[in-house]
Amino acid sequence: MDSEAKTIDSKAESVEAKPIETSSTVNLTFLMISGERKTLEFQNTETIQQVKKTIFDAWPENFGTKPTKFLQLRIVFSGKFLSDSSTLKSI
């Protein structure tokens, strides 16, 4: 019985833990108050401020009137306004 236990233990010692690989990109779908949607791809290291700038630069005509500055945009996720300095990875 001891030899079985040693064999099991030695097998367990040879198992290496590997980190789980995660994607470095994130697809975000934006839903406007009008009901229109737009999906854009971002790096998970981008800040909310960078995301706002990208949305502003790619503003679709069907989203209605474009704000005068990208900083006027507010992004809500799970009922919370996201801080401009937060990264996508942190939320």
C-alpha cells in the first residue's frame, strides 16, 4: 500500500501548473439610447478614455447627433459609470 501511495505522490509532483491564457482583445457592443448597436474590438489594456476616443472617431450615422468632444461620452457597465482611467482588463 505504501508503494502505491509513493507512486501516486511522485505522479502528482510531476504535474506542472500552467497559467490560463486569456485573450488580449475584447469585443465590446455599445447600445445607444436609441436602440442602435455597434461592436468594436479593443485591447484589454486600453483605458475607458481610449475606448471613448475610438467610439467618437468611429461614430456611426445611425447613432444620431455626435457629441462635440469624446470626453462627453459616458460608458455604463453593469449599472455603473466607468472611470476614464480604468482599463478594460480591470473591469
